[in-house]
Amino acid sequence: MRRLHILPTLALTLALALALTLVFAPASVFLPAAFAAHDGGHGGHGVSRGAAADTPAANAAVYSAKGAVTRLEKAEGTVTLRHEAVPALRWPAMTMTFRLEDPAAADGLKAGDAVRFDFRNDGPTPTVVHIEPLD
Ligand SMILES: [Cu+2]
């Protein structure tokens, strides 16, 4: 943001950028560790009890989003949803297919319905664990 106020020359901007890079370089040293702890899924890191507990829980985390049903495939137990962005997963808004943990959950839903749903990001076809129409 400061850079917006200091735009007289490209050279000065570059110098500032370089200075900021150097100032924050030590912080970047910690980033890999932070990412490793966040991933947590490789077992045996043992950084903390919390990280260890996150390992099995990582795929079990439940996220919520709103969207609209674009297609129901009851025989396959899947639903295709055009959903809003999911910042927690860094997902942009998109249309994608989910597996229904309980296919009966889609009873009463039809293409075009606006829904609120909860899901686990547990594979290439994430699992909807709850879905309900938005009024
Ligand atoms: Cu998606």
C-alpha cells in the first residue's frame, strides 16, 4: 500500500520492493514449516498433538456453501452443483459433481433449486453430507 504513495520512479519502486523482500526474507524461512504443519498428512511429523490430530481430520473437515442444483443423478448418487466460491478451500465459484453420502438427501430436490450444502473435500468427487433447499 505504501508503494501507492511512492511512485515517482520505477527505480525507487524497485528499490523499495527489494528492501521489503530483504526485510521479510526471515519470515519466508518459516513458511515451509507452516505449510508442512498445515498439510500434516504425511504422518510422523509430530510437530504438535494438534497437527497429529489434524491428520485424519483433514479430509473429514466439513465445508459449507450455497449453490444451485444443475443436475441430479440419483442412480449414481451424485448431484452436480453450481456453487459459490469456497474461500476455505480456495475454490472459485464453479460447477462440479459431488457424491451424496445419503442419496435420499436429494429427495425433493430438482435441477434449478437453490441450495445450501455441507461437504467434505475427501476426493476427486467430494462428498455432500447435507443439502437443503434455500427458501
Ligand atoms: Cu467446486
